[in-house]
Amino acid sequence: MCGLLGFFSRHGGAAIHADAIASALETMHHRGPDETGTEVVDDRVVLAHKRLSIIDVTSSHEPLPYLGGRYLLTLNGEIYNYVELRDELAREYGATFDTAGDAEVIAAAYHAWGEAALHRLRGMFAFVIWDREQQRAFGARDPYGIKPLHYLVTTDGMYLASEKKALLPFAVSAAAGDAGVDTAALSHYLTLQYVPEPGTLHRDIARLGSGECLTWTPQEGLQTWRWYRPAFQPTPTDSPEKLYERIRQTLRDSVRMHMRADVPVGAFLSSGIDSTAVVALAREFHPDILTFTVGFDVPGYSEIEVAQESARQLGVTTIPTTIGPQDMMDALPTIVWHLDDPVADPALVPLYFVAKRAAEHVTVVLSGEGADEFFGGYTIYREPHSLARVQALPQPVQRALRAVSRVIPEGVKGRSFLQRGTTPLPERYFGNARIFLEQEKRRLLRHYDPTVSYTDVTAPVYAEAGDLDDVTTMQYVDLYTWLRGDILVKADRMSMAHSLEVRVPYLDREVFEVAATIPVELKLPRRGRDTKYALRRALEAVVPPAIVNRPKLGFPTPTRVWLAGEMYGWAQDILARSGAGDLLDLPYVQKLLAAHRRGEADHSRKVWTVLVFCVWHAIFVERSLTPDIPRAQSALHTKPMVGSLVS
């Protein structure tokens, strides 16, 4: 993909910052090793760009000028309908173009339609445009937050960057020698396993939210607002087959659009329906598409054999990667460095390694992220069905059952069911990850703040969801928490670590418009254990029969096994050496690790969450750990030109 960095000065004299900007840009070299561009646009602006060339590889250099240099644009992303927009802009508005790429189309669309241009873009993007005539910056992120954009506001002006590490040299707290750790964000991380938007663990630096845009002028400073809000509208249907056909054709068209590239395109392939369907549809356009899968040499933790069988049935080649515990331990510092903020999802590790292998062969891969949030794929979405009878009871009865649940010993069957069944959805559901409970954080955090709660993150989202049914409300919550906080962060960072672009055909506006209409009974039927029912029926004619109803695995990681065995000493050492003891009670975590090794309880997710934070703290706060990050090399002249543009 690409990495962008910009400085917008309140007082002028931007040129004196050019060297510092160029230096900071190098921390994102992995995002775009093909080209580097730094330009002092005028007295107020410096724009810098690292390019991974995907479309119009010999042109479309950035920062990109448009309309005689009135606009300067830097983009991280791809606009898949740029061909159609280009034709419309030329035909209806007389727009002319100096390149054959998608970036210039954004500038032309902004000139023609202003902010409304965002609703015409089909793709993943984070960009900023400087309008020299109006002395105004305009920037935006795509609807679902596929591509990142961080900002830092100081007395000098505003900085924007694709990755937070590029902004750290300019942060006030960093300059003062203060780590600037946001303790509220840390508390959320310990609950959710990621730092929720718009915050970061550095209190000076924030993220533009998914589906948000910004403006900046020297007089008014920074202003942000939402330009896109997803609207689920479950609609009963008399013809499920027509709905299935619409899903299938819309997804097929999205895959076709997502394959537009002038460089090699491949795909990730796991054992589930999401990635298998993407590969099956992609091979309709490129029968020789390469696929990549990953697994572990631990029973129950490898998807390689199933993926290989799917590849055989589809007639494509899959290239496997197998990971051992030493690989995981060795890679963690590098992974955390690329993340910028800790994400305690062990699936980061296999994703890092499968991206590394894919980057040896292709520049772009298709992946299956977003299908679960759009189509109802998580098992926890079935919870409202299982709790329906309890929640239909009168409130006095529910209160009595809640009281009974409190006296049932921990671990006894029925206790959790009664607790969940008598708890309203906004109080019991805050996404797929639930790491440390509040009573556990009181023990873990050195400075526990009872006023900080996960509801700070979820309450506004529940308010927006309105009167949707519980299942669809959970999907909506995940769009603004789990998807953009965990799933898309790891997809972007782990692919960009290897200068590989990941494209996600499910996360397409057209696909969402179809998925949003699916009634609950066709997402998760009350009888049976199906998830994504409508999607599975839609894809029966596309994917191998054995995959249609296969449960989701999603590159599972044997963290539980290895922390009790091969990785135990390594984990002990991290906890013993960490300088994060002023924030966390690390001896408490060492006890959890020991209990896990003895088999008394599965504490692997809790321990892993703290381990990832300790590594992050060592890199970004203590600065006692400096991962060896190899300098990415341009692949433009080393990979064959296959997987070319699909019209």
C-alpha cells in the first residue's frame, strides 16, 4: 500500500520542518519501498509519501498535483472504481488527467463534488488533499477503517501519518521525555485486547475514526466529523433464493473490482468459507491465482491440510507456511513494533508469517476479513437466541435468578447462563474479546480508575444502533469496536510489514448494502448451529461442499499450549525484566502464568495480553528493546507481471 506523512503549519515557515518530516517518513519505509516523495508545498505545508506501486506503476508519483498544482494529494489506499469515475468526470465535467492511476481521480472528484465525492469512492483509503487556493486541508478514511490515519495537533500546527511511530518525534510528551501513556486507553486494552479508536496509548496522538473526514485551516484548526454511518435494515423476504443470488453476484463483482492491479495478485486461504469463496470467485478471473496458508505443528491448530484440499478442488496452487514456538517468540518484538499500539490477538503471528511468504511471490493478496461482521458469522451472535426464554421472564423473576447466580460457585454449570440471561445486552456485550474483568483489573492495574469502563467505548455505539434486534445490534457494535480495533489493524500492519497490500472484498459498500437487508432468521436460524446462513447458501455453488458448513477457525494459534510448555520460560523472562511494573502488578501475572502451567485454569489470553503490552512498553516507553527491522526492497523489478488489471 503506501504511507503518508504531512505537516500543516499554523504560522508558516513549513520548510524548516522538511528534514524532520523526511526523517520520520523513513520509519514507514516498509509501507512503500518503491518510491519516496517529500515536497514543501508552500509556506504552510510539507507532504511526504512512501509508495507501494500497484496501479499505474510508472506514473502517479506522490505527492500528486492536480489542476495545475492547485491541489496536492497523498493517498494510502486503492479506489477500485477509478476507471468508471475517471470516465464520468471526463464526460460530465471535462476533467483531464495526467496519469492513469486512481489517486488523481480522487483529486478530480473532490474538485467536482467536494466532500460528496467520498460517497462515490469504492475502495479502501486514507488521504489528505491540500488546496493551495483556499489554504485548506481535507482528509478522510474509508467507511470501515481499512486504512489508518493518525493525527497530532501541537502549537505549531497539525501532523498526519499512516502510522503513529512517524508522529512520535513531534509529540510534546515525547519531546519532554514523558512516555505519555494514556492510562484510560490501557484499561480499555486490558479488557478488549486492543486500544479502541479514536485514542492511542500515547495521549498526544489520536486516530481519525472509520468513515470520518477532517478539515484543517490555519485559522480554524482541526475539525472532524462522520461522513458515513452504516445502516442495517433487516428486511423480510418472500424469496430467499433471489437474496442468495444477489449476495453471490454482488460479491463476485466486488472480487472482480478488487483484482484491479498492474502487479501480481494472490489470496490468503484458510479452512473456512470466507477466504475459500474469495479464491473461488477470483479464479474465475485469474485461474492461475496463487494462494497462501499457514498452520502450526500442533494437533487442532493447523488449517493447512483443509486449505490444500480446497485448493486442489478449486484447481489453484496453495503455498503453506508452518510456524513453531521459536518463530513466535522471535517475531513478537517486530510484530509489536509494526503495530504501534498493542493488539493482543495471537492470530497476528500466523498472519505475519503468511504475509511474509506471500510477499515473496505477489504484491497484492485478497483476504476474507469483514464477512463475519456483515453476514453474522460469530458464534456469539447466537447468544440472543439461547437467552431468549430467560429474557422473556418478568423482571422480578429475572432479578431473583440473578441473585441465585451470584451464590452459585464459579465454574458450576448454569451460573454463566443465568448471569448473561438476566443482563441487558449493552451491559454484557462489548465485542468478541473479553480479557480482564473489572475485579481482575483492580488487582492488575497499579492505578485502577473505577470511572473508566468499557461502556465509555460501547455506549455511544449502542445509542446509534437504535431499535435494531439484538443480533444486528451486536453486528453494529462490532463494526465500531472489534472490526476496526482488532481485525483491520492486524490485517494492515502485518501485511504492510512485508510491503504487501491486503484487499478485503467483503468490506465493500455494495456488499454491505446487500448484507444489511438480510433478516435475522436468514443470518442465524433459531434451529441448528449455523452462522452466516444466507452467505453459506449463496456460496453453495461456488465453494467445495465440504467447506460450506465448516465452522470458523481463522488461523488459530496454540498460545494456550505453548505458554504452558515451550514458551513458559520466555514469558517468565519478559515479565521479570519488564519496566512496566509502575503500571501493572506483574507478580500477579507471574502467578497467573504459573497456574496456567500447572493446568489449574486457562490464563493464556490474560498472560498473552500482558506480554504484548510489556514488549510494547520496552520498545516505545523504556526504549530498552529495538527490533531489527530489515529495510524493505522494491519488488517492481523482481516479480513477474501477472494478475493484471481486470476490467
